[in-house]
Amino acid sequence: MRGSSPNSLFSRTLSSTILNSENVGFALRPGVLSLQEIQEAAITLETSDRVSRIFIPDHRTAYESLEIASSVLAITKRLQAGSGVIRLLEHDTLLLVRRVRTLQDLFSNRFVLGVGTGSPGAEPGRTVGAMLQRLYELKKAFQNFPLEIKPPEIYVAALKLGIARRGARIADGLLLNFCSSTHAAELAAGVRAERQREIEIACYLKIFYSSDSDVVAQRLMVQEFLNYDSAPQYHEMFVQDGTAKAISLFKSSEEWKSGPVEMPNALRRVSLANPRSGELAQYVKAFRQAGVTLPVIYPYFPNDENSGFKIETIRGILRSI
């Protein structure tokens, strides 16, 4: 049995591959990509030694991210893959431990567990505390795995510095989402100022693509900002990040839905639409310079986008970064 003292639980150092400054991850979202497209994309990503992880965002109404991650692990040999993220408080602890052990044993310890709270409700502090306590219990249970089965790398979703600091005490990494490189830098600096070891800081870089036109991609990007801004926790982050005012411009007028889209610079610091190769490379570089150790490319496409364009876009991203 593994030791289970508090110090031994949380002192595992990250492997050299985790903090390799050249590594990137990809987020493959069900709904944006079909299940078959996710598998085809995974096979494509396996060919690049710079891609280290695939995250499967949770699709609450249709698909289950752990099951999709297992299908990715089954058709790859090198890549790590996992949830990005599941709402931990919705899962039974003992069952989740068994599922993780099974995935680690089946797929050579390549499973990654990304967790978060989902909507934190009226008492976000209490919800975050409950989620982190559940995570602590999970980590203790993982220490009872047989020696040949390793605990998974664990990422905690973080929007603000408070949860980032609390999550960093337990997790191997943090997973930021839909923020500027400036916001990412503030979180990275705040977390590392009180850390005794390195921690992975991953960040979803949402990029919107359309084979039809730049305007279609831009509209998709605007709609995603509006969707996220409707969630109180994201609106608060957008206020802190200096993007809320720019988002509000699209709330007050719907002209962007039928005419040209004038994309404010504040939003282009966070996300891109149909970027050119050099623009994409500079965008990723800005997040690396901000202290993000794992930029996670998160491509979006219109619902009616053709499959060939999606896979070729992923190949183009690999060539650009």
C-alpha cells in the first residue's frame, strides 16, 4: 500500500514532460466534433510529438467525457487523455475511484482527471470547499492503488485567484478557460508566489473556425462570449479581465448577427477567429510568456461545418504552432 501522509499525498513532482515549454494540449469537444471526428482528430494529434494531452470537455446533455476519453486512449499509444472537466460533486467517490483505476490499468497510466464545480450556486466559497474536500478524498483513495497503477494527473478548473490558490495545494495542475494572457499571468504569478514546487498551468485557448467566411467564425466567437457571460462566475471573470465592456456592446445590438463584425481588441486578446498561421503562433506565444506551461488549443466550428475541414484545420494548427 502507498503511504498516505498529507506530505506524501501532495508532494509528487511533475514529470519533465509536463513542464516542457514546447508541449501543447488539445480540447476536443463533443457537439463541436462528432464522436467519430474526435477519434480521427486523436489519431492525427498522436502523430505530433509536441501534443501531450487531449482534454474532453463534459457535454452535460448528451455525452460523458470519461467514456469518450477512454475511446481516445484505446486508439492511441502515447497521448494522455481525460476529462476537461467533470463536475466532481455530481460523481460518487467510490465509483469514480474504480473507474479511474480501471482506465489507468487498461491504458498504461495515461488517464488525466480534470475536475471543477460547474455552476457554484449562491455560496461559491462553500461549493469550492466541498469540491476540494471531495478531491482530497479521491487522492487519498488513489494512494491505495497497486504500485503498478499510478494516481492520475489531476487538473482543477480555476477562473479566479482564490480557487487557483486553493486548487494548487492539492492538484498537479490548474486549467484556466476563456481568459486573456494578462489574466493568466496574474493567476500564474499569484499561485507560484506561494508554491514550494512547480505546478502545471494549462489554459484553454478557444479558436473559432469556419470554411464559409471570417464573418461566420467571428459571429461564432461573439455568441460564445455571450453564452459564457450569462454565467455569473464567468461574467465576474470577464469584469476582472477587462472584457465585460466589449461583450456588452454585442448585448445591446444585434447588428453583428447579419452584418459585418467589428471585433474589439479586448476580445481578440482572449480568442481568435479564422486566424492566419503567424497570428495563431503569436497568440500561443503570448500565453506561454504569461506563464501558461500547457496551452490547450480548443477549436470551435459551426454546427454545419464539414468533417474534412475540421480535420484539416487541426492539421493546420499543428503546422502553425
